Amino acid sequence: MSFEVEKAEKAVLSSYIYHYLEIINFAELESVPLEFFVREEARAIFKVLLEMEVQSKGYDPILIYETLKRQNNIDFLNRCSRYLEELPRESQYINFKKYLSILQANWIKKQLSGLTIEIQNTSLSHNNIDEFLQKWHESFIDITTKNSKLNYLISSEVIKCYEELVRRNQNNKNITFLRTGFPVLDAKIRGLKPGQFIVIASRPGVGKTTFALNLIENNLSRVLIDKEQKLNPAIGVFSLEMTNESIMEKLIALRSKMELFKLHRIMEDKSIHTEDWATYTAAKEDIGKTNLLFCDDTNITINKIISTIKFWNRKYDLKVVIIDYLQLINLPLEKELNSNITTHQKISLISRQLKILSIELDVCILSLSQLNRKLEERKGMERVPVLSDLRDSGSIEQDADIVMFLYPFIQREEKFNRRDDDEDDEFGFGEIEEYSAPEIRSRSEQTVVLKIGKNRHGPIGSINFKFEKEFGKFSISR
């Protein structure tokens, strides 16, 4: 075995053991054939990884050793132990694709060499030439497509997938995706369906983060921890602007219906009413019983987001991922250093990858986004956002299945109506009613409009919400 192949084997194993979250985006463990590893010790260790359950930070070398100990004799165990100690712990994953390609190329070369010898040693005649040509052709295809996934389905397979989708949707009880919790909105967008990429955009201060938290709070009962289930339903949250603790404080206020200033008093060790304390404690307990997954890495890259979502999806029945917000996501360092890339291109790359991921994992990805500053320079009804107002929009308009805008109620907008072509919802959400826009009752209670600017599979339109800022509560305005 060449030095290059030996180095590649160690780099690939090291990446999976010590940098699992960073590299599952490049290649799922199960997608790498065991045959790619030449050295016996490397193959034994990789086989153990395939059988072990991965932990949140990767694999524990001690647990790997203990598993090997149960399966092998002392001689081979000592060799594996030395091999584990030789694995580099530095960041090998940066060149992971290159190392995996070296292993793949080495395996292909060996297999083709064996096939060549077989061809040379075969005696051909007019009676068997067609048979052997077919056999060698199939062998060649098998070798060269190893570790390559087929990317197509024939029509009969697609029909079966479609029929299964119809069966799941015909009965409300079989619907496992989450709803927004606002029936009028659910009637238009059909809930937070898997495989969709949804964007909610606004100018700063309008309440898009708080609106997203309302969607979470409306679904707490549907993501409860259940130790008897193998995969628990979960919601993932990436907060690129606020800490996990700040997000949790807002969520507790929303759940407890307590004003935020009371939670600030608790933080400052000041007294609050006994009833408020009981409500606060109950809200914490409610949230603590759920599978809400939080990541507040403010310098996160799109690759790390993808790998984290894939990890969550392996550990949970991931329903929805919320990202706050799109423009704060970084590209990998090597792309960021490319001075030729524009902000427009950066956002295009990110939104496209999120859309692809939502389809690949069959998970709803909901990303918040900023609107262009120029929107504030417009007057009257011209301040109603449109798709072109998406800041550094890139290809968001094309990639997103649904684009919604949040903006303060504009006085001339007296009412909104359901569209003539809206029909009763097939999932039993009910009809879309007509509501008059209420007057703003106080400074802490505002009317905020949610405009559906794009809906790939349904109607567009606007919905008025009452926003009680001190509680962080959104409700349909009637």
C-alpha cells in the first residue's frame, strides 16, 4: 500500500471520529464502502463506526476500543489500538473530499486491474464472446459507479410515491407535518409541509423573530419528548443574531403570557407576584418537555448549518428548521476569500443549498430575511413590500416555495378579503374569513400585516395580525 493511500485512510477515519459534524455534509458514513479501506486495522475500525451510535460531538475513541476488544483477539486488538493512536487529530476534514477520492481511485484501480487480468486469461471464441463482453461491461459499470447514487426514478416508482402521498393526506389523522397554528394562514399555505423552503421577510423591528417564535409556541404540544419513541419530533432553531438564552426568554414570556419586563425582574433577582412566579415556572416546565434544538453560533457557515441539520435529522424526526436570519449566514472560508463573489451571488448560493437540503431531507426549512432599506423611502401604499424588496435577494424568489412579508399596517389598507379562487382546505383548516382592520389600541398593541407574496402551490393574499409587543404575542386581527 502506498504512503498516499495510507495517509488518506487515516485522514478519512480521523475526520469521522474527531470532526463528524463538519464532514457528514460531504459524505454520510454509510455511503462510504468498507472495501475502500485497504489496511485491516482501518477496515475493522470503520466497521465499528458503522455499527456504533454517533454521539453529539462525534465518536469516542475509548468506546471504539471497547467495541474492538469484544470482537477481536489480543494481537489484532493491540494493532488496532496503535493505529487509533496514530490517527491525526488536527483538521484533516478540510481536505476530506480529496482523501476520499484517493481511496476511491485506489479501489477502482485495483478492481480494473483484476478485471484486466481476467480478460487477458479468458479464452474467447465466437460462441462465448457476446456473453463475456456483456459480463465485463456490467463489471466495469459496477466498478466505476461504486459510491455513486442513482439520481433518477422511473414513472412507475414516481406513481407509487405519489399514491403514498395521497394516502397520507386523505385522512387528517395521518398528517404529521406541523401547522402554523393560525388557521387563516394554514388555509392558504397548507401548513409547514416537509420539503418546503419558506422565507419570512421584514425590515428590522417589525417582529419577524417574534413571529417565528409564535410558530414554535403554537407547536410545543407536537414536539414533546417521548422516551418510548425511537425518533422524537423536533424543531431546530439557528439564531445568528441572539443568544439561546435571549430566545428562550422570549419563548417563556410568550408561553406564560407574562410581560418581558417581569422576566427582566427575575433576571435581576427582584420580586414578582406569586401568581406570576407560578406561571413562569409552569412555562419553563412546558418548554423543557419538548424537543427544541438551539444553535446560536453567530459566525456559522452554510456548510456547518447543513451538517448540523443532517445530524439533527438523524437523531430526531425533524419537522421544521428556523434560521434567523439568511443574510447573516457565512460561506466557507475558501469561498469568502474569493474577492469575485458578490453579496447577490453569496445569498443565491446559500438559498439554493437550503432549498436542496429541504427536499433531500424532506424537512420544512423556514428562513427569516431582511428587506431592502429603500422600502422605507417609499410613501403610502408603495411601502407594501414586493419580491424585489428582498435584501441582496439573490435567487430567493426562485428557490423559495413560499415568500411572506411582515410590515406595519398602513392606514389606507382598510380590509383584506379571501381570493375568489380560495376553496375550503382539504386538510380541514376551514374557510378563509374576511376581517376588518382594527384600530391600533395602544402603543404596545400594533396591527401587523402578513403578506403572502409567493405561494408555489396555493393562493397569495394578506392577513392582518394583532401584535402585543409586551408579550411577544401574534394573533389574528378580527
